[in-house]
Amino acid sequence: MKRILNWLGIVSFALLMGFTAVSCNKDDNGPEKEYSLTGKWQTIKYYYEEYLNGELLEEGEDVLPEDEKLIYEFQEGGKGKIYIPELQGGSLPMTWERDGKYLEISIMGEGMGSLEIVKLNDTDLELMFTEEYSEGGYSYKYSETAVMKKIQ
């Protein structure tokens, strides 16, 4: 539950700007194809990494059980909803905006940070949140990637 709430905060997710993301062909010889964010995306799992002074401290994967999977609904015009299992079928209003490969999301008017679009195609979406800071002579970095599948 804590990871879900953290992800909500992170995710408010930078989805404010646009509906399409650009994906390049692996060989970069053909035209770029734009994929739409519009629709419903269900979180499947999260990958995370923690670093201290550039050294990997911990990495892992959290596969979500059905009763903890968030659903993000991206609608035209930068609006949407986030469906949270604890709300028993209820949702919260969301706005989003895209700037290049980054998304900004606000839930109920509260900005949640910038997310990098790591992967976007017709069926898959991966969004990564990264936090870096220094304190007491140490540098810290934490990144978390949400893996989502399009369900509608």
C-alpha cells in the first residue's frame, strides 16, 4: 500500500501535456511512429533501484496482485481519472501534460512530479520516476518504473 501511495505521489505522474509519445525504430531508418496515451492503462508491476554514491544498493521488482493494480485513464485534452482499488470502484480526477518524453500528472490539483516515458506502444507503457539528492557528503538516487498494459 505504501508503494502505491508513493507511486501516486510520483505519478501524478507527469501526464499533463500531450497524448502522444514518439518511439524510434531500432534501426532509425524509417519514419517515427507516434503512439497515443489515450485509453486505460493498468499497472502490472514496478521496478526499482537505489544508489548511494553511484553504487547500486538495492534493486527489485514488485508484481502487483489484482486488488492493488491502479488504472490510469488518459482522456483527450489533458484530463483523466485514476482508479484506486481502495476506493472500491471509485476514481480521482487527474490532469496531465506531456513535454517530449516527459509527463506531468496532477491528481485533484496536486502536482506529483515529472515522469519519463521509457516505453510507449499500442499495448505497453512504462513510466519512470527518478529522485536524486545529496546530504551529508553522500549522493542518493532512487528510480521506480511503473509497467502498464493497455486495457481499453
